[in-house]
Amino acid sequence: MSFSQEVDPNVAPGAPPHRPRVPGRACSWRDPIRCRRGARPGGGGAGICVGTTPSSTGLRDDKLTPLSSSRLGTYGEGGSPGLLGGTPGEAVRHCSAPEDPIFRLSSLYPYLFPGIIKSRDMSRKRHRLVPETTGLKRRRKEGPVESDPLRGELGSARAAVSELMQLFPRGLFEDALPPIALRSQVYSLVPDRTVADRQLKELQEQGEIRIVQLGFDLDAHGIIFTEDYRTRVLKACDGRPYAGAVQKFLASVLPACGDLSFQQEQMTQTFGFRDSEITHLVNAGVLTVRDAGSWWLAVPGAGRFIKYFVKGRQAVLGMVRKAKYRELLLSELLGRRAPAVVRLGLTYHVHDLIGAQLVDCISTTSGTLLRLPET
Amino acid sequence: MLGFLSARQTGLEDPLRLRRAASTRRVLGLELNKDRDVERVHGGGINTLDIEPVEGRYMLSGGSDGVIVLYDLENSSRQPYYTCKAVCSVDRYHPDVHKYSVETVQWYPHDTGMFTSSSFDKTLKVWDTNTLQTADVFNFEETVYSHHMSPVSTKHCLVAVGTRGPKVQLCDLKSGSCSHILQGHRQEILAVSWSPRYDYILATASADSRVKLWDVRRASGCLITLDQHNGEKSQAVESANTAHNGKVNGLCFTSDGLHLLTVGTDNRMRLWNSSNGENTLVNYGKVCNNSKKGLKFTVSSGCSSEFVFVPYGSTIAVYTVYSGEQITMLKGHYKSVDCCVFQSNLQELYSGSRDCNILAWVPSLYEPVPDDDETTKSQLNPAFEDAWSSSDEG
């Protein structure tokens, strides 16, 4: 019969999520009309017939028979003429149809009912957030998404560090500096920061990388491969008066202590350095003063790198700031010509900005968008 | 959820697991609800909130106008729409009201007969709730930023007070005077917190970027100074250890007392193992923090994975504690949020901000059905409706 034919087109592909009703709220037959906004006429009609309570409440059975006649009355009033859109005839026909098809329809209610047009995505997000068991369903974080120009890397911090070392411009420093990557750049390639931190810490403990405090920001840590560091430092101090102290440092302290900083007691007692030797190390640029009696590990000759880095970071941030609405598509930013101040390369700086959360990364249909945060 | 219920019924699962799963689910569904709000009494920004630990029913709030208000959070009306009313308040006309902004209020941990409040007028006042009179006043030389009384201790009634001076003062409620001074910090103390696990362990955070753990019975200085780099532990090193690269604004122990969370003006939040002071290196990303005073944040309790609610500008950021993932940002306030508290019985969050509002964030698990005009009528099955009428025609 026409009734069942009308049912079929309304079985939408992909049933909308089951919306548990607040129990005790019996539906009035006027509900479906209101909710029918934008639904197809046939579908609306079928929806109206079914009603809105799930069969579990059992109220529907009471409601159907006594009220179906009253519904005719409401239709007569022309409840929402705009919504019904010329289908009162069909709707009335549904009312007068025998009881069986209505009950059959009720079982299909979750598929037919178009649902209240109210923030469907929020409810979908919420259902995604609800954990199944004790495992949490994670919401997609608005972090760096797999955008083609930047993200080839998934997972390990080590692979990220190797990739970032490729970006470092060796020629700029005439190979006197080891390639330095920044911790914030690793964050932009590895999605979970805690995991990235832990993996970097493991690499540090294994002695594969050294983490160095870059002077301009207490938070910015540079990552260098230990081998590169060792070779460059030896080359830099070749033939100088402090070469002996530096070699002793590289041989004894570096493998033993993987920290960023060294203390007076450690240096004098554990490793047997005299004060004059420590002064040599500071002159060589291997140690920088942190506090009275403690020093940071440093890279000799890193001053130029830090200067270029700070200027370049400001310049790239300025490019985003000057854009209209203070936002730029990543692809557009990478396609622009870098200002002369940016010596280390646009990609290098962009990784750092994203990882340090100096720009917000928003995924759009045209790719990743970089926007300056409001605060 | 039904799976959990049937597993609990048949004994396959621990009842606690069901409770934890349900709490977690509710916390994930926190949002502003049009049915619940808190009466607006304050004329200035709200600096501090505290919910009493006994029943979770009464909430104290302290504002920058010096006013302290007591709210009843329980919904005793049958309506879903409920405003948490102010039961009483210490307003500007009260003879003992604080002269300047109230920075911290705290209920007496064991019952609601007493509460303490500290303020920029260099005093810590102890109030009797029923008569709303001050039972005792402690005066200090400097403005008081924060105070805390141990929530578990039965052996002592010490209130730790952090002031603008570098010394942490411990005031004894029994004797009415300051009994201890803890020295070690170099600048003002912005936050103090007792451990919820041990009676005598105290954590203090200061503007000199250091967080120190103390055992107050020990005469000779702090137990541990937290070091963000997890460097070598040695006595002389202590002076160089910093927990953050800026002022440390807020402290919060997790509910089991095994971990400590700190936030600093370097826009970072760190999780520490409170027994050995090790930085667990959980990375929460950038947690914006521009507060010049303390930031009061809170941790959930009773969920399967705990959440931390941190005021982040004019929103509240929710992170999982042990994995560092950001769950959501709760938006609703107009100005910067200063404090938030979690009611663990009902999994509700209350937050106070500079826009003089307290907002209640309530778990919403079901999509709200659009308001029906005939809600009241349709509650009743028409068969049972009273058709009696007093008019003669009836």
C-alpha cells in the first residue's frame, strides 16, 4: 500500500544516532510537526505518524489510539502550514490508516525520524566523547593535522629529529655548527607531546642526542646528535689553548652525565676539573653560566644561529600577523618568498611556530590554516 | 552502561568500576545548562570558591570586594530549573568584613561550623558559620596571598599561610598564634597546599619559580625543591632548581596525594611525583597563565582517569591528568576565570570569574528535548487527570 511505499525513501542511509529520550516526557503529537523542519513531505508525514517516544517507554501505545483522532483536529487548524507544505492530505491519510502499519513504522522510528535540528554535530561529538568501557573515546584534537607539506612523520621522535636535521642549513655556518633541531619542532611532527617528550628523554639517556639550552628562551631546547656535537666541538677547539680541557670534558663528562646543566660539585669532585679548566671550558663556549656554581651545556659558535633564529621567528610570525584577519593558509605561507631576515628556511621556522603553539593550527577544507591566537 | 550494570549485578565486575565509568562519562559531558545557575551577589570579581568536603552541599565564595557569600547548592525543589541561592553573606556592612579583596576561603575540613578566609588586608579570619562572627583573627605584616588547612589531618590544626614575604607561616588554630615559620623561598608565596595523603606534608609555590615540599615537623628546611629538568639531586644544587621558568601560580595535589600539579606564568603545567619530586614530563601544551596572583585550579576525583580543570583566559581548559591530552575548553565566562571547584558527588564544576558570575557546569548526557509548553500537563496520563471542578456546571 501507499503507506509502505512512503516508508522506503525515508529509510535514510546511515541511521541517525539513537536519541534517548528523557523518560517521563510524553510526546504530544504536535512535536513531530515542529521537528519536521526541512524534512521531505513524505518523510514528515511518516514521522508524524510514528511519534517521538521510543517504544521502551510504552507511552506510545496509550497515545496512539486516543490521540490519533485529535490529530485530525490539529491538522484542521493548520498547525504549521509552512512546514506541512501541501501534504495535509497525505498526513490525514496516514492517520486514517489501520493500526498495523503504524506499529510497524514504530520499529523503524529511529531511521525515519529526522531528528531535532539542533546542533547535531555537538551531539555527535558528545557521543564520541562518551567512553565505551573505561577507555575514553578521544575527540579529534585541533592540532597539526596530516597536511601534505609538513607532515610526513607519524610516531617516533627519532625519525622526526632526523627529518628536522635535514632542514637545517649547514652551509650557512660553513659546517662549523652541528645541525640543531628544536624540541618545539619535534612537537609539530609527533602528535602526542608527552610521548614525544618521553622518547626524547630515552634518546638522551641512550646518549644518542644531547639537549642544549638555547639562551634566548628558557623553554627552547635544542637537540643535537652527540656524534655531530663531538666532532664539531673538537674541530672548533683545534689548536687553541683550551683544547686539552675540552677534550677531557668530551671524553669524561659527556658520556657520563646526560643532563642539560652541570654543578660545581659534580665538576670538581666527580670529574676532577679544576677551576682553571672550568674557565677554559667557558671560554671555549662549551659551558655557559647559569647560576653561581652551575652551568648550562652549550654549543660553541651557536650565537649566530640563535640570532638568525630569533630574527627569523619574529619575521615569520610577522608574516602571519600582517595577513588579513591575522591568518594564513600553510600552503600559501610556504609558497611566499621568505624575507631576507629568514636565513634558516621557512619550513624550519614554521615547524617551530606550530610546535611552540605560537600559532593555532586549524584544519580547513583548503588545508591547514595558521592563525595567531587571540590572547 | 547497561553492560556495566549487568556485570556488576552478576558479580563479574567491581562496583567501583561502574562508578568510575559513570563519573568519567559525566565529566566528559560537562556543559553549561540553562536549568542551573548561581545567584549573583558579588559586586566584584570572584577570587576563590570552596565546596565543603562533608556533604558537598554548601559553597563559599570570596570576592575582590571583600564580600564572602555562602551558597546552598542542593536542589530541593522538584523543578529542573534551579538557582543556587545565597544562604548568607558577609557583606560590606558587616562589622568584621575584610577591608580589601578576599583571596582565599576554605571550609573547616571536618564540619561546616567554621571557615577561614584570608585577604589582602593582611589578615586571616576564622569565622563561625552559624553566627557569622569572627572567632579569631591572625594579623601579618604583608598581604596574604593564600592559605590552606590540611584536609586529612587529625593531629594538628595548622593553617599554612603564604604572604608577600618569603616566609611561610603556620598558624595554630588551637593556640591562636603563629607557631612555625618555614624559610627557604626568596620571593612571595603564591600558593600553599597540604597533601591529602599525609598529615604533615606541605607544598608551597613561590614567585621565585620554586616549589618546595616540606615536612613541617622537620626543623631544618624543606624536603625537596622540585626541579623541572630532573637533574642530579644534591644539597648544593637545591638553589638552582626551578619548577617553572616563571612565577609558580597554582598548586593542586591529585585526590590520592601521589601527584602534584603546578602551573606557572611560563604557560606550562607540570605533573610531579610527590614522593620523590620527579617531573613526570607529561606535556599539557601551552596553558595560558597571565595571573599576577594565584590561580586556583582543581582536579576531579572518582573518575577512571582524572581530569584537571584549569582556568585558561576566559575559558576553562580540561585535560586528562596522566596523559596530558586536552579534552575540551569550557566557554561561558565573559572575563578571565579566576577559580574553579569540582563537586565530586555529582560531578559538577563551579567556576568564578572577574565578571562577577559563578557558572555551574553540569553533566548533560541526553540531548535536551525542546521545551514543551504543556510539560506540566502532559506529565499526567489523561486517564488519571482530575476532572472534578468546583463550578456548578461541572
